Amino acid sequence: ANRGVAAGQRAQRGRGRGRARGVQPAPDGEYRIWEEEDEHLPPVFPFQPEREAGFHFPDDFAPVCEMDFFNLFFSDNIVQCIVDNTNDYACMRILGRPSYADADGSWGHTSIAGIRKLIAFLLHMGLVR
């Protein structure tokens, strides 16, 4: 079966196709190791931000409670997207497994309020040991 290989010896095989690992052809045609520094690096552009570093609240933002900060990251549109995708996934996967559904085997769609409670629960569990 192994042609050209002496009895008791196995043919040495490389992994995958192509050149040896870590070797790349240089622009001049010679091969270099990947750890060698390139001679032709692209120019580094200076970082020039348009405004100061840090978090900038919207102009109309007047926080009254913690939920105001929460809503900066989880707006109604984002939570509605999570609700829609959760319900779509339930229609595809969970309805075939009654153990995840209500007692009668039906699925109750999630809501924005339900997902907000889940996120609050997950955040609380991350803070409390």
C-alpha cells in the first residue's frame, strides 16, 4: 500500500497544503520567517480625534434614575430586536420541545418588559455573589 517506503517505516506527511508554516515569500523573491520585521511598513497616520476622549451624553440627556443610563445602551429598538429574534427562534426550535413551553405545550411570546427583566436579572446576578 505504501509505495517506495521500506517495511516498518511510515511516510512523513506535512499538515495541509502549500509552503512550510511561518514562511512567506518576500517582495524580492526570497523567503523570510514570519517573525522577521518587514522592511516596507505602511505609514502610521497620527490619531486626531474630532472631540475630547470620554463619554459624551446626548444634549437632551437629563438622568433622573439608573434606568436612564440603562436605556442609553438598551433602547426600545434594541430590546424589540431581541424580542423579535427570541420569538422567531422559539418558533423554529422550542415549539418542538414541549418541556420549554407552557404546561399545555404552547409557547408564550416574550415581550419588551420580559426581556428587560431578564437583562436586569442577569446584571444583578453578575453583581451579587
